[in-house]
Amino acid sequence: MNFPYGVTYYPDQWPKETWDKTLKEIKQAGLNIIRFGEMAWDWIEPEPGKFDFSGMDHTMNLCAKHGIKVLLGIPTSQVPTWFYRLYPDSRPVANDGTLYPEYGPRPNVCKDNPNYRKFAARLAKKMAEHYKNHPALLYWQLDNEPVYPPLDHTTIQDYCHCEHSRAAFIAWVKKRYGNIKKLNEVWGARFWTTTFSRFEDIRTPKSGIWEAVSPHIFLDWFRFKTDSIKDWISTLAAIVKKIDKKHKVGTNGFVGISTRVPDHSLIGDNIDFYGLDVYPKGSRMKEPDLAYIYDLWRSYCRASGCEFHITELQGGQNVRWGAPEYVEGPEIKGWTELAVKHGAQAILYHNWLPPLFGAETGGFGILKADGSSTKRLEVIRQLAKKIQTSNVKLQNKSKIPTPKIAIAYLRSADVETYQEQGPPRGIAGQWEPVRVEIGLMYTLFSTQGAYKAVYKKGQPVDFIFERDLDAGKLPYKTILMPNPYLLSTKQYNNLKKWIAKGGRLITEARFGIKDQDGHLYPNPLMEDLLGVVHEYTVPTAKGFFDGLKGKGKRPQIITKKIGKGKVIYANFSIFLEINSGNKKWTNLVKRSI
């Protein structure tokens, strides 16, 4: 089909007699695809085992009538209320024992729950069988923004610590380490009496995200959570693809804090597309900020070999979270054109109409609540005409050539820094009450700083991940590496080979201090790379204290040639400084690339 350009519209939230008129208006606006169904399990299975596809059938048939394709959601992200009638003990459990609500917040069930998985798999099978040959179907969306609860940043509690997650975690570490001796070595179990004699003695790490929990267990806990989410999405994909071999399947997500979202660079491995949900006005993004998000997500998709879609692009003002500011038509035009320049292969706005009830009442709508037009819609109409007349050019634009510059996002370093420094602690004094810059948001702020230093309008930048360093596939002239705290020797050796062949690495303090499991190297990798002596230091909000005072202080910037390439090393958190607006260090990086 032509470039997929459309909108979310939820017919189950509107009177049936309005559906035909609404879909006709969507088609007249120049949109060729709608997305719905991803949050509608109770619409098609109001009672367990009693399926009613009549409402969805009617919508699909109307879409076919108006020539509109459908991104159809398989709504496994939120269980119906009847699920807890059958399984009342299925609520997700926080690290402190708090039970998650049965309904309301998202997602309201743990992905490791076998009863949930049984019902959700049945739902996916039923939907695939029912709609696989429908003429309106274009894509399948699996689940919706798959995460462990909570989806929103509403609590510092960590989920899920139910017995199902514990059993899944034990199975994961058994497969990873094979025997209990190896596990104890990697987890540093002799520290503070945490040696395990049997796998069944393992409990999920409940002692508090930013307290003295073993950092090695913490790393594996969040690796497990990514693998569990990936396994679930892959399971759903396999169910659908076995029945329907024609239509592409994917899911969606958003950029967020490391312990709230999975490692996105891995989630897309067994699906055809991975959709980004992004709200530029709600997050007060300027153009470089939005370009950063687009390039990061496109790179996640590149790493997995799937297509980069935008499944939710803000269509109206935010409610419930974010900046509740009015959205102008020209803003939507800028966001859309930027998405195309940065490689989006499908764009859908959220939402056609603001809901009249529920937790997002009045939010995100392109139209007014009464269905009347807005300047936002006028802009979208104009964009639709432009997209339809330049479809071939747009499809080619989505295949962006490999940029010369890449920025490394190292997930393990992100999680480790987050765990060590953390946000709130309950007491003041020697304990800092909040250390957001150097803990909670350190890696995101640092990668944003790196992006600001190299951003040029219309010139995308790649991000690379641990899997790229593991493979040694680094087709770039320059790599910027923020927060290089954890590196395996394999990753380091591949990086050194790349430098020796002519690569240019720009990096910062604490380079290779710890290995991939969070163990301190007796001699940090930076000593081998730069020929300098290093002592372990902790970041502060103003940078890194690392011998910068008094006699014999180390230079702030160290430059060293290695083979045909070069390393430029900042002895402090240079990318964090750049993100804070430091022009001196911004200019230095710009001159060095």
C-alpha cells in the first residue's frame, strides 16, 4: 500500500450509529489507516470463553467499505475484570509487598502469570483465525506498550515480585548459568551472606531499588524482565504468524527510564515492526529533542532488523500527564516532517477524537470533542496530500544510509548507575535525598548531551547498543560513548580494533570500570586504553572528582592515537555538561568529530 498514514480511533468508545460517518471523515482527511482494538479485550470477550466479534466485525467491514486499512490490536495488555473473578490472587506484587489494583492503572497483570498467558494466547489465536483474510487488515499490533507494571512513572516501587515472576526468574538464571556455583560467582554472593546452595532458595531482589541490594543480582533482574517481555511478544507473534502468514506483526513502546521499560534494542527481534509512541508537546520537546527520540527508536529497530513505525504521534493536548498545552497545527506539521526525515516507515496520530469518558477525558484529539474540525486537521489534510503525491520518495527516505556518527547507549551501564546512585532516599544528612542527574536520569541526560553536540538539522544519527559492540559491526567514523561504566572485555577488544582501523572514539570518565556483570576490574579498561592510572570514583552533579585538584592533577581532556584512529577522553561527565548547556565542551566535541 501507500505510505501508512493514519490515526487511532476507538469505535467501542462511541455510539455505533456514528461509526460510518466518522470513518468516512477519516478517509476524506486523506488518512489511509486506523488503529484500534489494543485495549478492548472485554469488547470481544465479555465473559470468559464467550466471544462476540460483532462490533469489531462491523467496524472492519466499514473500513473495507471506505478503503481504510487497519492496524488491529490484539488486546492482551489489560485483562478484563472477569479475570480476577476467576483468579483473585493474580495481582502483581511490588518489592515491598504492595498489591497492584485489579483494574485502572496499566498493565493490570503480570506477564509471567500462566493463567494470564493461557487466556491471552487463546485470544490471539481466536483473533488471528477470525480476521486473517479480512480485506481491511494490514498489520497486527501485539499487546500495547508491553512492560511490567506500572507503565507510568507513578511510583518508585518495583514490580513484579509475585511467585510466578520468581519462578520465571529462577528458570532464567538456571538457563543462563547452568549451575549454582557459577551463579554465586557472578552475583558476588559471598558479600553479606547471600550465597545460594540451591536455585530454589532464590528470591526476587526486594530489598529496595536504591538500597544495598547486590548490583549483580539487580542487573540480572532487569535483564530477565526484558527477556520475559521479549519472550511474551515473540510467543504472541508466533501464534499469529502460524495462522496468518500474510500480514506483518509488531508492537509499540516509548522511551523511558531503564527500570520502567525493557531494553528496546532487543524487543523487536521476532517481529516485523516496532512502533514508537511519542508526545512532543507533553514532554516539552524542541526539535533536537524530538530528533533524538526518532533516531534512538529507529536505531532500536535497526538493531532488531524490524521496521520503524510511529504508532502514536500526539494529535492534541495532553491530559493526565505531561504539559497540558494547546497543540498548534504547524507543530504537528513539524513533528511529522521530522519523522519522515529520520526514517519513519508509518505514522499514526493519537487520537481522532478526544474521549468523553475515562482517564484521558478530553485529551489528545485532533478534532474537538463534538467532532468539529480544527486547524490541526487542516494541516493533517495538507500533509496527507503531500504524502500521497510523493509516496515513492517517502518510501525511499525511510531507508536512511548509515550515518558517519553513532552514539552508544549502554543499557547495563544505565541500570547499574541507576541502582547505585538512585533517586529518593528517605533521610537527609550523609545520604543525598535526591540524585536525579547522576542516577535516575544519568544515561538519558548524557546521551541527550551527546546528541546535542552532533545534531545537525536533517542529518540523522545512529545509536548503537551492547549487541553491536558484541558483534563488532561498527560501520561509523566516529562513536560518542556516554556513561561507559560497564564494558565486557569482548566489547572493549572490538572497540579497540575499530579504533585501530581508523575510528574516532569520544568518551568520558569511568570508562570500563566494571565488567558486564558489574564486577570492578582490578585495572580498569581505561588504563589499557589510555595508559593512565585510575582510582574508582563516583559521579557528582558537577562532574567526576578524579584527581582534578591539587598537584599532579590529571588533564581534563586526554587525546591518544591508536593505530589509524584516535581516542578523545574527558576526565569528567562531559556529555552531562553539554546537556546542561556548556558551550565550551559542546564546541570541543563538534571540532573533534
